[in-house]
Amino acid sequence: MSALTIAAQDSATMLWREIKHSIRLLRLLIVSAILVPVVMLLLFDYILGGTIGRGLGDAARGAPYVDYLVAGILVMTVAGGCGPTAINVTMDMTGGFIDRIRTMAVSRDALLAGHVGVSVLRMLVATAAVTAVAFLVGFRPKASVADWFAVVGIVAAFSLAMAWLSAAIGLVTKSVAGANGSTLPLSFLLPFLSSTFVPADSMPAGVRWFAANQPFTAVVDSLRALLTGAPVGNTPYVALAWCAAITLVSYLWAQAAFRRGSR
Amino acid sequence: MDALTSHTTRTAVSVTGLRKTYGEKVVLDGIDLTIAEGEVFALLGPNGAGKTTIVQILSTLIQPDAGTATVMGYDLRREAGAVRGVIGVTGQFSAVDDLLTGEENLLLMGRLLHLPAAVRRARASELLQRFDLVEAARVTPATYSGGMRRRLDIAMTLMGRPRLIFLDEPTTGLDPRSRQIMWQLIRDLVAEGVTILLTTQYLEEADQLADHIAMLDLGHIVAEGTPEELKRRMPGAHIRLRFADVASLDKAARELDQGTRDDQDLVLRIPNEGGIRSLRDVLARLGDDVAVEDLSIHTPDLDDVFFAVTGNAPKEKNQ
């Protein structure tokens, strides 16, 4: 068997393992990956949306707040998948599984490929489910078929970036509680400090620059433009560049951490 | 190394000048050891002696700072991949997958070892039987006892029929019955010709299982040999004679003119450095007219040896 065949076979094995894990933890995952973003969607749309929507002015383009909100909720849904991924990786590290396979003739990339692959899969399923709920509560996108393809592509690229980043975080975190805590900035802080709920330029001066220029805003803005039929400009390219950069850096970081092992 | 074995058997592990430091702390300070194929070699020492570090280096998990090692004929640095193909490692903490059933854990190892589907299924059910895990096959390890987890862990290691197995403290934390079961499993593996490198804090375990023992303390090997050799090197070997009455004890003490007497138990202990010869000598001097109720020969146990070579009782050195 060539090294490539072995790498593919081992990655498939690890994917199988992670899919089994996801099935065993299904109820937990449904709550954290789908229910939490749905609750955020409903809270912001029904409870806060009236006032926020009126305050948006031109940014809402005359549509209800939910149309503005969904792009950000999708990004939040993807980011919400970071916690479980980091926790799963940390459990493999602290539980000795990573050291076990490092003593075996197993392809070095397979375990992380399994974690990242299934993580992306979970994020995509969750965003599809949350999108379906959004339709139920009145989300009416104006995207063309081509726009939808672009939306799926950007969500997938962002998922890949977040999955690698959380895998790397999971590898360097010493405990499961730590893994959860380390991903909270991704799943909560960065979405709020972006254009997820309100435009970045409506924020106080101190955070405005950060919010306008951080990767989550680039992804949210591009998805929002595509979904609401607004001019997209170069936003999809900025978003994809951010995703590529995060993926590359996280991949290299994760590789180094995996080689170091549990020490 | 034992001249008798090195000529007749092949070498499984050969280590020279192994050193490892973490920052200021010297963990291994020049380790040399040779393990013959088919034997059980025990690394015995307290926590922090460097046992696990040796296992981590030999199983390719970490790199030594200096020194060379070959494992089953492969160079540890240049042929790490080949080394991984012939070894099996069971670490100190049971690395079982808690979300998979016992059987799925074994099948996962089978897949990672690239065994054909039929082979891995057959091997998994064989190991479940042999390790008394049949009822655990369809249950996740969350409900297992400590002994069951450890058995599943070792069964996972055996899926690929490794020729050399590293067992890092295989019985630490197990109850006495589980320990006995584990010892029997290890003896069965040896009977199949597998070479085992075992680490343990328990002198009794090394004494029971090992063909060769290296005593490790603060990164040094402080004594090495067969359990018997190590015990023989120790002062404290004696012949213990028990008598029916004080008169016999008095008479024997007068005839032999050495040793320490214990009037309460009617026992005389005579230092015995010369093995059978000095035993024969003692019996000859006693003659026929002293009634000896009971005779036993005492060799020091490994606790005595460890205490003598390190100046510390092993269990007092937890850190």
C-alpha cells in the first residue's frame, strides 16, 4: 500500500469514528449546535428585533430585521460548532488516544482529518437546520441560484477555518473545561463584536475599527449581501481570504501540536 | 549483560547512553540496557524515576537528547515508522475510546492496523473471549471496572500481534484480583514468545513476572539482573532453624557459635552467604543429636535490595 492509500484509509477510519461519536452524542449536539443558534435567532428577531430593526435605517434596505439577522446567525451557528470540536480533540489528547496512535503506523494526518471533516459536516448540517427555521419565522432571501452557491461555498470555507482553529485549540488545551472556555471567544465574543446583529459603524469608537475589520464581519457582510440581494462588492473575496488564512495558520499550528503529543 | 543469554538469543531492545532533560530537570542520565527476545524485562522504580520516559522514547513518542537505541533491529531515530509497526504500547492511563463499545474499540484498532475486515472481526472476538470481555463487547467503557478498562486497553494493543509490548504500570490502581488476572495474561503472552517491557512500582510484581529487572532511581539504573541475582547480591540471607525446646536451642547455639537466637520462638538465625555449602556445613556441625523442628532458607526480597541500593524505600518516594 502506498503512503497515500494508507493516509486515505486511516482518514476514512477516523471519519467513521467521529461520525459514531456524533451519533452517540446526538442529543447534546442538537442542543448546542442547533437549538442555541435558533434561540438566538428568535430572541433577536422577536424580542429585540423591533427596536433594532427600526434603528438600522438604510442598512436594513427596507426589509424586516430577520432578513438582516440571518447572515449573522449562520456565522454564529458555524462558530458554535467550535466548542464540541475542541472538546473532542482535547479528550483524545488527555485520554491518551493521540499518544496511542502516535505509537502505531497510522498516517499522521488521519486523526485531525477525521475531527475536522466531521466538524465541518456538523456545522453544515446545523446551518441548514437553522436556515430552515429562519424560513419558518419569515426570512425571505432575495438570493439567486448562483448567490446560494456562493453562500454555501463561503459557509463551507468558514466552517473549515473554524474546524481547524478549534482542533488546534483542542490540541494545546490541557483540560476539557479549558477547551470549552478557550472557544467561547469564537462562539460568543467575536459574533457580538462584528456586524452579526448591528452594523459595525454603529458601534462605539473603541471597538468600531476592530469590528469593521475582523474576519467574522467579512464573512457576515458577504453572506448578508448575497442573501439580501445587496451589492456584494469584494466582500466574498475578503471573506474567503480570511478563511484561507485562518485555515492555513491553524493547520500548521495543529500539525506542530500533534507532533508534540501530550507533553 | 548476561553472557549466557546474549549468545543464544536475539536482542529485542538495545539502548546506550540514553539521556533526556526537561529544562533543568535531568530525567534520564545515561541509561544502558539490553532486552533479549522473548523475555519480560521490568523497569522498577518509584514515581519520577524515569520509567515512563524510557517507554515514551522507545515507543517513538518523544526524542531522546542523546543516546542510541534499536528496537527489534530497527534504529529508533531513522526507522521510527518500522518500529511502530512491530511494537504495541499500553500507556499508564487506559487509552480506550469511551464513546465506542468494547468491540468497536477493538475493530477501530484493527482498521488502523489495516487488517482485512474478516481478520479484524475474528481477532476482536478472539480477544474479547480471552480477556473475559464478552459481556462488555456491546457496552461502552463508561460502565467498566478499572480492571476491565485495563484489559480492554491491552486487548487493543494486541490486535496487531505485536512482537514487543510496552506495558507502563499495567496494574497500578487495580484491586488484588484484577492484578492476579493481569499477571496471568502477561504470563500467557510470554508463553507465546512475545517480548515485554514492563514498568512497575511494585517489587512483588517485578519479582513475579520478570526475567530481568533494572532498578531505576532518579534517571539512573542503580541495579540490574535476574530477581535471584539481585537478591543474592544482598546481605541478609540466612538459615532459620526452629527447635522443639530450649535445651535443643541452647545446644545448637553452643555447637554453631554464631547467629542470633530468639528464645520466644525457639529460633536460631545463622547468616548464610555460601548457599548450599554453608548449609551442609551448618547441618554437619549440628550433628544427629540436636532435634531441629523446622529449617528454612531466607533470601532477601526485592524491597531489601531496593532499600540497599537507593537508600529509600520505594513507596515513600511519591512525588
